[in-house]
Amino acid sequence: MANGSGRPLSPHLQVYKLPLTAVMSITHRITGVGLTVGTLLLVWWLVAAAAGPEAFARAQGFIGSFFGLLLMFGWSAALYYHLCNGIRHLVWDAGKAIELPDAERNNKVVLGATAVLTVLTWIVGLAVW
Amino acid sequence: MASNSKTLRSPLQVARGLGSAKHGTEHWWSQRLTSIALVPLTVWFVFGVIGHLGAGHAEFIAWMRSPFSAVMMILTAVVTFHHAQSGLQVVIEDYVHAEWQKMALIIGVKFLSFALAAACVLAVVKIFIGA
């Protein structure tokens, strides 16, 4: 047994089906950590621009590559999720919308807003590019 | 309360400003403050990035030579890294339980975050003053 005592463990977190509210809670954390990794690209972008045209062209070239665009898509979706769900956290901090029916409705608001903003950004971005 | 009878400080005086982390609500408050600031900064940043997708060097430099853009970019970088290091601190505290590993990770994350923020600030300042 994992607890070393030979006695049965009580059912743990993984035997339960996680409700959407719980999935969205951990997703907030995961996107936060992912976005922190993404800040490395921001640093590269700015430092490359300061270093000169060649370094900047390399950074822009990476961002415009297939892998770069894939990362940018992931980070844009993560950014919008963390932004929308973060605003929801601020609403919770104000003591509002804490009841379960509100939480379940706002799951959909956050997911919908994330999807719409991500798709809109890429439509505008690819049109401008 | 027996132990408190030997001190003149009231229980409230002892408790005030001291949570389990011994620094009250400062960490919680700074996370909220930076998240509020990041709402407009993120919107500005996304528009800025979209406007400079595939931009040439000269175009980007011209953008960062505007005082407003330079200030917004510095704020975005500094507040983002401040927010990131305080968020990662909580994640580390929640999942890493060996004290030395937890401390090493938190110190490493904080040092790295502020170093990267400084690099961003220097880059923007360098572009702005044309050095």
C-alpha cells in the first residue's frame, strides 16, 4: 500500500469524476505556469529588438514558423483563459457569484469568452499579418 | 489564554497582520493588485503584438520610441513578472514539501523573474534612448 501500513487507503481524488468547476480551477494554475514559460519569448523578442535587426529578424522568424505559431496559439488561448478566469477570481474576491448555480453558469461564460477572443484574435492577426 | 496572561499585549495585537505565513495579507493583496493592473496591460499588449506580427526591425523600433508604448511595455513586463513569481511561489508552496527544495525553487524563481524583468526594462530603455 502506498501509505506503507498495509491497511486500505480511502478512495482518493483520482477515483472521482472531476466537476467542470474543479477542472477549470486547476486549468487556471496550469495556464498560469504555461504563460510564465511564455514570458521567455517576450524577453527574447524585446532583447532581440534592442540587440539589432539581425537578432530581431531571427526572433520574428521563429515566431512566424510553424512551431512558433503553434506556441503562440497555445499561449494566446492560455492568456485569454487566465485573463477571463482571473477576472472571475476577482469577482469571487469581491464576495460575488460564489453559489454553485452562478459558478456553473460562469464556467460557460469563461470558456465561451476564451474561445471567442482566441478565434477573433487569430482572424484579425492573420488578416493583418 | 493562560500564556497570554504574562504579556501586556492583547491577543488582537499579537494576531494583527500575522497569518500562518507571518506576513498577513501582503502576498494575497499584491497578487490581486497585479492581476487588476494586468487586465488593461494585457489588452494593450495583445493589440500591440497583433499590430507588429511580422514587423520589420525599424517598425518595431518606431513603436518602442513612442513614450506611451515604452511605458506600457515596461509596465507589462514588470507587472507580468511580479505576478508570475508570486503565482509560482504559491504553486511551489502547494506541491513541493521538502523544505530545502521548496526554498531553492522559490528563491530561483524570484531571482530569475526579476532578472528577466530587468532585461526587458533595459531592452525597452535602450531602444527608447536609441543607444
